[in-house]
Amino acid sequence: MNTNGKISIWSVVVLIISVVIMAVGFSLGLINANATSEINSCKSEIKLNITRIQILERQYDVIMNELQHINKKLDKMTNEK
């Protein structure tokens, strides 16, 4: 404050700039927290989908194996007639 009781313009400018910087920092912190939680959610969903795909691939292999056995048996049956 000046000697006559008035607040200088520079202290008001510095106060406004400080509030703006604080608001930007707070906003960026929230964005960072939300992005981190979203990335972690995507990672867990990807791991779950990889597990599902691996199970489906194993089931596919089993089904193909069984179909090959059935096909061989059917070929054998048709050749015997």
C-alpha cells in the first residue's frame, strides 16, 4: 500500500496473474488425474480382452481338431460303402 492508503496497480496485477496461474494449475491437475484413471481403465479392459481372445483361440483349436476327426471318420465311412 502507498502511504495514502491506496493499493498499487502492480499488486493488483500480480494478484490477478497469481489467481489465473493457480486456476490453470488446478485445471491441469484435474485433467491429468482424469486422463490417468481413463488410461488405467483402458489397460485393464485390454488385458481382459486379451484373456478372452486367448480363450477363444484355444476353443477354436479344439473345435478344429474335433472337426478334422469327424471329417476323417466320415471319409472312412464313405470309402467303406
